[in-house]
Amino acid sequence: MPVAILLVACSVVLAVFATVLAVRLLRLTGQRTPWTLIVVAAGLMTVRHCLTLFDAFQDRSPNVLGECLALSITALLLAGLARFVPLLRAMKRTESALRESEARTRDMLETTQEGIWRFDHTDRTTYVNETQALMLGYRPADIVGRTLFELDALNDAGKAQARNMLAGLRRGERQHVELPFRHRSGSELWALVSASPIFGADGSYTGALGMVIDITEHKRFQAEKLRMQEQLIERQKLESLGLLAGGIAHDFNNLLVGILSNAELAARMTPEAEPTHEALKRIQKAAERASGLTRQMLAYSGKGPTQVQNVALSEQIGEIVDLIHSSVPKNVTLDFELAENLPTLEADTAQLQQVVMNIIINAAESIGSQEGRVSIHTSAVDIDGPSSDRLYPPGQVRAGRYLCLEVRDDGCGMNAETRARIFDPFFTTKFTGRGLGLAAVLGIVRSHGGALDVLSLSPRGTAFRLYFPAMAESPAKVVARNAAPARPHQATVLLIDDEEIVRTAAQASMEAMGYTVMAADSGRRGLEIYDERSDEIDVVLLDMTMPEMSGAEVYEELQLRDTNARVVLTSGYHESAVAHRFTAEGGAAFIQKPYTLDELAATLDGALESEAAVV
């Protein structure tokens, strides 16, 4: 009987143990696992064996030994299962940590600002994050399973770069490539792709993982920065070349004063029948042609002669239509489409017509010997800020209303190298010529506050578009130049010029025409002579560009001494560059070097009559 009670107690204990073990397994696994079922079954078997053994003891059955053995085996099974509880607990912790790590990784991949792209050894996408998909205008599901090339997300150049990148990855090389992608909407974007190859345990290539950064804005910023740098360089180049051209023209004009004045003076002193007379005339003509060259150089530098007034663009072109027709080859047809009732522009008529002639002749020459056509069109246009960025020279014009002169030809066109240099002084693609035509055009347009645009797609021709600021005023009348005086020249002239060749030639020329001349080689010496003999001096011929004391400073000192002093300013530059302030006030006249004897006499006598004249 005590043994039976003990067996019953053991069965109860084992049943409770089996139940507790089953509950713990359920908590660890969170579901009905085979291990839990086994524990429950073992517990039930334990109870059964205990009851059977209890009955066997009561009936003194011979199966007592077998039942004891079965009960022992079941107890051992429960004890063994109990050993799995710590292992399952550790597995549970590991599984939980793994899930947390996967969640963190997923959050990181999906929330990062960079695109993540994973593809296998066949270049097919196995994973992209949301950022990458949105970057191209797709959903992740639209990209997974497809290659870069199947997406049509790259242009031809980008596809070639992508193939090179994938080939490098297969070789085990890390790649850093800027690729031009195409958004699903059709817009273009740039991305920096940093990709690393992935290899399996056997060393075979299994795919790659790439990080993709949208650098479109960076590219735009770099492009804008480069454009501004190019504009700055171009403006500095123009300013430097303009300064150089203006300086050369100024010094050359001083030399031409000596050549032209002495040649003209010698020609007047030589009988026409003498062979020397004709030689002197040829020297004079050559000097005048050289003077034309310096005017072109001054035009390029923006310091050319100007008589600015409000003019009508179409009317000015219409006045020289016959001249234009006679200046172009017969194989070139000219089409004029000159708009009426356009706003006026503030310009020098001679320079404006020079621009029109140079542009049209250049267009006609580009056609060559074959039949061709040049179209000339005028219009009024509005230029906004972004549009002005592409004009030349850069940064020249502001947004506003402009008059446009377009000259279009169907000639040979220009390549990029030629287009980049067409406005450089002395650059030409012709067998003959000085290469100053378009350079002078640029200088004149720039000095008028305008700009131009060149469109050329070789071999389909070229289009020049010139823009001038539009004015609201009506055209003003042209002030005629003073005619050369017919009377003898009887006056005393104080000549102030630091260039000996100019001073000597001008003094000899004026004395030959009847003037009395006092010469000074500097501004200070000129003021000293004026202080000593001001009552004898009728007019001062004053060079504007001198060392130590400039012509402007000398002029101001003369005005302090005598507000009624008659002064004629002269320079190798033009009046608009050096003396406009003084001539505009009516206190001085101006004559540009080089000048003829008649022009000099007309200007001096005009000053003596208190009429400022510009020649």
C-alpha cells in the first residue's frame, strides 16, 4: 500500500512537471510546436504508467517490472526535454535580436537620403530602396527583377558608362561613376554611383551593391559656376584686348600726325608737275588708310568716334541698300525684311552703318562661289535675365526692350573653334583681310550698350543677331560739321603736346597756314607759357594724354586762370573717351588724331569763333 501511494505521488509530480514544461515551451516558442506535444504526451504517459503500476501492485500482477521500466523511461524523457528549455530560451533571444537588427537595417535603408541598389550576377535588380525608386520616378516593385537597360533610365552615353561600370565590378573593382539618368517623366538627372562587388564563399561573383546620390543640383551649380568663370575670363579678355588695341591705336595715331601732316605740307610746297608731288600724295593716302585701321582698332576697344543721336534702325539700313548690293557678289541674293514703326535707338549713324555693312559682307563671303541667300531682318524684342546670359559679350545687357538686327546666311557655317575666336582682333579664316571686321562690330555694339548672339550649325549657315537698347524719343537731326574756312589764318596758337614728332609736324603745318605757334613739351611748361604770354595767345591746342600732368588737368588749370580761354583738345583716342565732359559743356572743341591741315584749320578757327567743333 505505501508503495502504491508513492507511485501515485510520483505520477502526480511527473504530470505537474510535464505541464509546467509544456507551458514554458509554449511561452518560448509562442505556438504549439512538436516539442510541446511531445512533453504533453510524455506527461500523460507518465500518469498512465503510474496508474497501471498502482493496479499491478494491488493485483500482484507479474507486469510490475515492465511498468516500472516504462515509467523510468518516460521520466528520463521528460528530464531530457527539460534540458532543451535553456537552449530554446537562447534561441528565442537570438531570434528577437535578429528581428530587431533587420528592422533597424530596413529603417536605415528606407529612410536614407541616398539610393540603395542591389543586383545579382545577371545584373538584375534584387533590391532598391524607396529613395532610389522615387529618384527615377518608379516604385520599388517596378524596378526589382529588371536591369538598368530594361528600365530605359539611361541615354546612349549613360548606357556605355554603365556597361563599363558593370564590367569593372565583375573584375572585382570598386566603381565611382557619374551617370546621366533619365527620370520616368523624361527629365534628365545626374547621379554619383558608388558600387562594390559581392563574391560568394567559392569566390564567384554574385552581384553588387551600389549607393546612388542625386547630384543634379550640384551639376547645375558647377555648370553655372563654370559659365560665370568663362564670362569673367571673356570679359577680362575683351577688356585687355580693348585696352591693347586702344593703346596701339593712340600711339599709332600720334605717329600718323607726323606722317600725314609732313606729307601734306610737303605736297603743298611741291609743284604738281614734280614727280615728288605724286609720291607725297601716295604717302598721304597710305597714312589716311592707316588712320582707317586705327579707327577700327578704336571701334573694337569701344573708344571709336561717335556722334550719338536717336536714329531709326530700319531707315538707316534702307539708306545704304544700294551700297550693300554693290558690295556683295552677284551670286548672293539679299532679302530685306525691315520692320516699320520700330522704336528708335541711340547710336552713331556712321558706326551703325559700318556694323550693318561688316555683318552682311561677312555673311555674303561665307557663301563662297555657289548661289546663296542672305536675309536681313529688323524687329523689336524683349530680353529677360536668363536670355541675356547667352549673349556676347557676357553680362553686357540688362533685361528690357531691344532692337534686333538679324543677318542670316546659308553659307558654310562655323565650327566651334572658329566661333570661339571670330571676335578676336586679327583672327580671320580668309586668305586676305585684316580680321578686324567682326572685332570692330563687337566693339561698336559694346560701346552702344548692346550685345549679339551667333547661331551656327555647320554646314547649314550662320545667323548673327545684334541687340541695341530701344529708345522712346524720335530721331534727332544730325549736326553738320564746320566747313573749312576760306580766309587766311591769323592767330597765335599755344601748342601743348609731349610727343616731339606730333609737336614738330603740327607746328610746321600751322605756321605754313599763317598761324603763329608757341610750343610746349609738357602740361606744366604750357601753363608757364600761358601765364607769361596769355595776352598774346588766342587759342590753345592741347593734347589730352600726357605724363605727369594730363590734358584734363591742364584744361582745368586754364579755366581757373581764364574762363574764356579758347581750347581745342586733341588725342589719339576719341572725344567720347577723353574729353566728352569738357566738350559737352561747350568750353572746348575737339579734333582727333591724325588730322588733315584743313580739318585742323577748321577746328582752330571754329574755336576762335567760340563754336565747339568735333571732327
